[in-house]
Amino acid sequence: MEIVLALAIGTLGGCGVWLMLRPRTYQVIIGLSLLGYGVNLFIFSMGRLALDSEPVIAPGLPATLAQYTDPMPQALVLTAIVIGFAMTALFLVVLLAQRGFFGNDHVDGKEDDV
Amino acid sequence: MARRTTYEHAGPTQVLMLPLGGAARSAWGAQMTSAWHSALAAAPQLMIAPLLLPLLTACVLLLLSERRHRLKGALGLAAAAANLGLAVLLLAWTLQGPEASAYGVYLPSNWQAPFGIVLVLDRLSALMLVLAGLVALMALLFAQARWHKAGAHFQVLFQLQIMGLNGAFLTGDLFNLFVFFEVMLAASYGLLLHGSGPARVRSGLHYIAINLAASSLFLLGAALIYGVTGTLNMAYLAARIPQVAAADRPLLHAGCAILAVAFLAKAAMWPLNFWLVPAYASASTPSSAVFALLTKVGVYVLLRLSTLLFSAGAGASAGFGNSWLVLGGMATLAFGTLGMLGAQRPARLAGFAVIVSSGTLMAMLGLARPELTAGALVYLPGSTLAVAAFFLLAELLDRSRDPDPAAMRAPEDEEDRLPFALAEQELHAQTNLDDDEQALVGRAIPASTAWLGVAFICCALLLAGLPPLSGFIGKLAMLAALLDTPDAAGTVPGLHWSLLGLIIVSGLCALVALSRVGMRFFWAPVGRGAPRLRVYEYAPIALLVAACVVLTVQAEAVVRFANATAMALHRPQAYIDAVLGARPVPTATHGDRPNPIAQPMLQGPR
């Protein structure tokens, strides 16, 4: 499970960074989103991976993190997802405005001279 | 008039210097003094107010129609003024008594730290709150002239910006710092795009992309730190860092370094600062004045975390990252200085002045000595106010060359062209003649141009660090501290000498750049009408300069305050004890709660 998760985070992060460095605004926004997903999975994994742990306090179980999944990273991820979603929406609007002003989708508003 | 405004302004700012020094003495004054004392006593309960007030104001403003801009403007100004008043009250509270380490701790959820979130007030955060409150109020006043009508929801975004700034200064844990960073950034995206136009949209796109990437790094760093230490509360983190196992320490350092990159991008360290100048120069003017504060948030967080987490008591982590901060700060300072020399438009000049100020601060803080930190803290307020004033002034200068209403929009030329076609003009022997061949010598300049000139000279003196204004005192404090802190061998290290040289050269270059721009605007023989000055637009600049004059007159108190603050910052144990020792208000179910520190739960998942 650790390997799968690590590969998933690595792939998302790698694709995200590569796309973010591309010259088209659409590629940049997809890159930022992928990077965001990778980061969210990473935060989640920082609560340690466990199978079949209780999510909410159950009677009879001692109140230590060995018996439960760590609720803190889940709370953090939830906040990060909401903020990331809002920022992506805002970025999309700016992207459209940019296209309206310059008539192309280059991040600098003008095509590179080849 | 100018004299009266200066005097009026001296009231609240004197409180900044001397605890209760400005209290009046008449019977009415006695009443006011007692009201002030009761407000001071309630100050720890008012710590949440700098967050709630702008948030609620923003909610109310959102409900009002855009057409009622006069009412919206009045509400926004009232809230910003109340925010400044609150900040001054909180600062006065931290100055009470002889103890340098007065900490206000507020538990918003009534759970003990590190379980619940926590707001912490100390002298540094109170100082930053006052600075942010003052600059925000002045920028909002400036915006009343016309900027608030240039697009939708300006007032709402502005209040949220104030809330984000206040929250970043007050929060005591890393995740809320992220949240307030995002509040602040989201508002700044809106403010940067306010007024629209190609230049704003293009630089806004870059600004948003950079900040979204930096936010991802922030989250990565915070997650790594949580994974290693099991907490995000800054005080508890500081207490736990010495106990981190040797095998985990590289991971912790990696987390802190990733986190720091996010703040360094915000604080505009070279080479993470190429976005700054186009964005700040193209933003609407009141927004760019407030943006001058955003870089200071980055500097504030770097100072807070480096003194708290990597103090001398942090074991193997002591002093982590400081050399990066020094060298990066010096590179930033050099970059900003060269940029100032190259900039043609005043707004871009102001953008590079932000970078210079931030580079100076980072280099001084990276040296991590209380004396040097104190020098940086003397420099910080004056430099922030001066840059903000210069941003406001830059628009008036820009406008005076071009009375065309189209100039209200963001300038289309990112190319940073010369403001006048001076280069193409033929300057012959009789240059001192105007277009009608009348002698220019001895002709009275228009009053508005004269006032602009006075403000420009004050800003230039402040930014270049020349006497008699506070910029000089700030630089003097830093240079004296650099020479007064020998290393163990008793000699002043070469790093100190090079930073000293860099600061002096940077001041000289700033002076050259500013006088060049000033000559071009005020002395160039180019026919143009006198600019129209409105009170709304000139008063904020005059008040910001007046605040710097007060800082100059009260220099001794400022230096004393900076010394006490720096000493407290470099001995973080009192901060840690204050935060972890804060107890929630007893409630009905209070007895059932576990004692967080004693619980094995917090020993982390390992």
C-alpha cells in the first residue's frame, strides 16, 4: 500500500510540475490541480497508513492514536481541498480574461518568437 | 493644516512609543483615561476582534448594493479606523508593566493548546498589527477619491485583506497560518485585478500561479512537520523540536525548508521575486500600498518561526537555515538595488524599494543575534510606511504627467518606458525656456506640484535612509548593531562588513535612482498642467510621512521597544510557557477533558 500511494503522489506531483512549466494557460491550471491532488494525498499519508482503524472514538478502545486513524490530517485535507477548489475556479476566470484580452492562451499573452 | 494633521496624528502613535504617555489631563481627559484603562484591562478578550471586525464588516458590505458607494466607503473607513484603534490598544497592552514578555493568549474554541487553535499576541505581532492597520486605513482613504468605484466589491475585498493580514500576525499554529495566508492571498488576487486591463490580468495570472504553487509547498512543509512532530501548534512545536529523534531530524529539516520556500516567495527573496514588480506596479494604487505589507508578512513569519523553532535551545536544529537567509537576503538587496537604478516609472521604483526593504530585513534576521534583530525592528516600521507612501505618491506623479483619464487604467507598457519623451527632445543651450520662449527661471511652480515635491523629497529621504527622517535612524541602528556584534574571537565577521557595505551602497543607489526620477518629474522642461490634488489623495501620504516623523522624534522609545522585542524573541521559552500554560474558561463539561500535555495521544503515531 505504501508503494502504491508513494507512486501515486509521485506521478501526480511530477505531472503537475511538468504541466505547470508549460507555456499554455490551460496546461498550467491542470498542472496546478494535479499538484494540489498530490499534495492532498501527501498530507493524508502523514497521518500514517493503517487498515481497519476506527475513525471515531469507540467505547472500550484506549484513546491513543495506535487504535484510531489520525483525524488531524483529514481535517487539514478537507480545508486544503476547499481552498484549492476556490483558487482553481478563480484562476479559471483570470485565464478566460487573459484569453479575452490577448486573443491567445500563452501565459505571457504573446506567442514566443520562433 | 499640515501642522494640525501632524498633531492629530501624534495622539495614537505616541501610545505606540510610550505606554499611556499621551493621556490627557483635564476632567474629560480623566474620564477618557479611565475608559482607556478599562479597555486595556479587556484587551486580552479583544484579541479576536481584529479578525471578527473586518469579517463582519465585509459581510455587511457584501449585502449593500454597489451603487451605494458613499455608504460603503464610510462603513469601510470606519471599520479600518476601528481596526487601527484595536491594534493600538493591543500594542499598548503588550507595553504595560516592566516585563518585556507580555503575551496575550486567546483560545477561540476554549480548548487548551495544543488541542485547540490559539491566537497569540506579543510585541512583534502587535507592532505588525498597528503597521498593517495604519497602512490599510491610509490606502482606503486614498481609495475614496475614485479607486473604490473602478470595479465591483472593492470594499469587501479590502476588509478581507485586512482580516487575512491580522490573522497571519495573530495566529499561533501553522495550519491557521495557512488559512489566513489564503484569505489574505485570495483577497489580494481580487485587489490586484481590481480595475481590470491587460497589464493587470497578465501580471495577475503570474501572481496567482506563483502563489498557488507556493501554497502547495506550504502544505507539503506543514504536513511533513506534522508527520515528524505530531503537532502544528508553534509553541508546542518549539518545545518538541529538541526531542525529535536523530533519524527523523533530516525529515523535519526538509519540511521546514519546504515551508520556508513558501514564505521566502512571499517575502520576495531573490530568485523567487520576479513576479513582484510587474504585479505591484500594475495593481490599483491602494492595493499596491497594502501589498507592500504582504511581503512583510513573509518576513514576519520567517522571524517568528526561526526564533521560535530554531532558537539556541533547539538542540541539533539550532540556527537551521540562517545562513540561507543571510545570503539570500543580501542577494535580494543587491537585486533590488540594481532594479531601482534601472526602473523608470515611479510605481516600478516602489516595487524594487519593497524588494530592497525585504532583502535588508531578511539578511539582518538571518544573522540571528538579538542586537541585529533589534536593528532590523527599528528599520521595519519606517521602511514599511515609506514604501506604502511612495506607492500612493507614484500614482499622483504618474497622473501629473498625463491628465488623460485613460491614465487611470493600468499602464499598458510593461516595458517600463521613460515617463516623458525626454530622450527624443532636443535640449539646446537655452533649455530654460518654455514652449513660448518665456524664461522658466523665477516662475512660481503650481502649489500642487510643490506639495507633491515635498512629499517626494520626504519619501526619497526615507527610502534612501538619509537624515533627518526615520529611514536614517533605522539604517544607523542596523549599521551600529553590525559593528557592535563581534564573533567569539572578538573581531567583526566579514559577513557583517559585506552586509554593511551593501546597505550603504544600496542607500546611495536608491538616492541616485530617486533623484533621477524626481528631476524628471519636477524639473524637466516639459509643458504640462499642474496636477489636481485632492485632499483624499494627499492626506494619506502626508499622514504616512507624519507617522515616520513621529518615529524619528520618538527614536529612543522605538529603539527601546525594538531591543525589548528582540530579546523576547530570542528567548522563546516565555512564549512557549505562555501558550501551553493558557487554561480554558471553565465550563459545565470542562472536567471531562483530558490534560493534553500528559496524554500519550500527543506523542505522535509512532
